Amino acid sequence: MHPDYKQNAVAGLDINGARFGGHNAKLPLDGFLDKLEDLAFFHANSNNFTGSVPKDVYKLKFFYELDLSNNKLIGGFPNEVLAATNLTFLDLRFNSFAGSVTPEVFKLDVDVLFLNNNNFNQKIPDNLGSSPAHYFTFANNKFTGRIPRSIGQASKTLFEVLFLGNSLTGCLPYEIGYLNQATVFDVSSNYLTGPIPHSFSCLAKIDYLNLASNSFYGPVPEQVCTLSNLRNLSLANNYFTEVGPECRKLIKKKFLDVRHNCILGEPSQKTKAQCAAFFSKPRKCPNEKEMTYVPCKRNLGSNEKKPEHQKQASAPLSYGSLVPHRL
């Protein structure tokens, strides 16, 4: 389906950074966005739009990109966007949306879903892994509960995902190890616990892996430290107890940060009293056997070849979303 090119119409509107205001500090989208019937994209980062997303946005037949980031929008998740079936890019970050995220959003055929820096809470829906999105940002909200096990279903599509800055709990599901296309995985600053699943050694393309500022514990798996593309592994401020020779190589290269843990012989660790207090309480994941399951085949011996010179990767797109202004 295509618009009628014989008629004059607004096909796209980019007002990023315009800082538009409104009468009495009100600048509603309703009655504006939904009236541009041939609109294909609407980029309105860093303005002063207020209220909610128009109910009739689904009538925009050719609509494929919606960027409402860094505005003053409120309410629950804007279910109105779910009817925009051609949408491939949805950016709602840096607003004041609150409440739960509907499972239906993971049925959208989007490439990019940015939800960070709102007030979303409750659990991340169990069908997370059914989304075809390449980039997810759930960062800096108030999500609770566990990371859904279904995340492993996104093994062929998910490139970058940010869970940092929430209130997530529980152990990491071993299914994360199926994400063999992922380059960025960040769960820092949550309330997660347990050992690092050995399945993480299957994250063949991982570049940035951040587990900092949680309550993870136990030895750091040597297999993870042999991942050939890994150049930023942050395990700081946890309760890890041991690193092997391969991990120490990464520490020496400054690729691995293990400060403020419980590792003997490493500088800048927690005090003995802090570590003793933590380990004085029982620690266990629901299924301990899953923590050592490795769903891929790797030669973990000394014959495994690693590239001598890694190409300098570009900055991850997802981390750019943590800045309010347009990416």
C-alpha cells in the first residue's frame, strides 16, 4: 500500500530538538499527529509535547517510525501504537509513562524498541523473546521480577539489550546463552543474584557484558573470559570469589573490572566482614544444574584460536539511548 502521490501530503515530519512549547504549558499530540493521514515517520525528540498518544494513530496507514522521546507524555503504556501495524521503530524514552508494559508490544514487527527512562514497573512480560526487535532498552525504569526465560527465543534477532537501573531480582536464566548474535547485554544496578550461568560462554559475539552492582557470587567462569570479541566485562560491586588465569589476562588488559568483590589477592575488594555477612545466608538458584549447562560446542582448551587484533567496534546504539537527545 502506498500513498496517492498525485495529492499533496506531509509524508514525514522531523522536529527533533525544536523545543516547541504550547499554550499554558500544554502541547497535545491529539488532533495533530493523527490528522496527518499520509505520515510515514514522526520524529519529535526533545520537545514539550504533553498528554498521551492519540487514539486514532492506527489510522496512519503508512506509519513506520515514531519517536516521542524526551517529552512530557504521561499515562500508561500507549496501547494506541499497537494498531500501527507497519511500525518498525518505537522510541518512548525519557517521558513519564508508568504502569506495566503490555505483552502485545512484543508482537509488533519492530526493529527498535526504546522504553528506557520512564516509570514503567511490574514484571517484564513473559513473551519478551517473541519480539523480532534487534535493540531493546528497558533501562532506568522500575521493572521487578525475573528476566523472562523466553529471551533465548530471540537468538537470531537480538543484538543489544539494556536492563540496567531497575529492580529485577532472581538468578539469570541460562537461556541468555542462546543469544549468539548479541553484542551488548547489560543488567547492572539491579537486585539479581546467583552465579554467572556457564551458558554465557556461548555469547559468541558479545562485546559489552555488564553485570555490575548486583549480588552475583561464586567463581567467574573461565569460559566467559575466553570469548573472542569481549572487550568490556564489568563485574564490579558483586560477591565473586575467584578468577582464573584467562580472566586475569582480561584484568591486566583492563577489559575486566572486578573491583569491590570478595576475590583474594585482588585490590579494591569488599572487606572481610562484608563478604562474611553476605555468605552467612543461604544462597541458591531454583535449578542449580541449569547454571552449568552449556548449550553450544566450543573448544575451551588451549588450542582455541583468538584473533590477535580485534577490530575497534563502533559505539553501541543502545547506550546512545541513555542520553535524552536524539541518537
